[in-house]
Amino acid sequence: MQLFYRDTEQAESWMVKQEAFLQNDDLGDSLDSVESLLKKHEDFEVALLVTLLFFANLCERLRRAWLRRRRKYTRWMSLQPSSLKVTTMLLTMWLNGETNCFPADVG
């Protein structure tokens, strides 16, 4: 998870830096300046594509981590006594805002 957080922070930092580039209203006042701006734009498109691939990889890693945790939780629940399963289920329902999971005098 630490690597995931590090990668998301790097991606966010990159996006913040790109905002200044995107907010630039300069259209160029000579052929050289327009060509320079076009080159910067092409470089930005390449960097954006690389970043999109990076985000796709990040999302896939997050999905896999979520599935691993889900499998681990499912395995853990299958090993628990049924009374603990019921208690855990009721607690989960209560935490999710379902108020009718406990008798009136408790909840």
C-alpha cells in the first residue's frame, strides 16, 4: 500500500505542475514562438499518454489489492464460529447505517 500511496502522490504532483501549462493563454507572436509552443504541446500529449498508462496500471494494482483483501476476509470469515459471523454481519450492517439490525432497546 505504501507504494500505491507514493505513486498516487507522484501522479498528483505531476498533474498540479501541468495545470500551469494548460492555463497558459500564450498563442505565440512569431513563427518561432508558435513552433516552440507546438513542440511543447506535442511533448505534453506524450507525457499525458504515459501518465494515463501509469494511472491504468495504478488502478489495476488497486483492484488486485482489493481482491486479495476480499479473499483473505472471506477465508477468515469461513473459519469463524457462526455466532461471530452473525455479530460481524450485524456490526457491518450497523456501520453501514442500517438501523433495523438490532432490537429497539439496543440500537
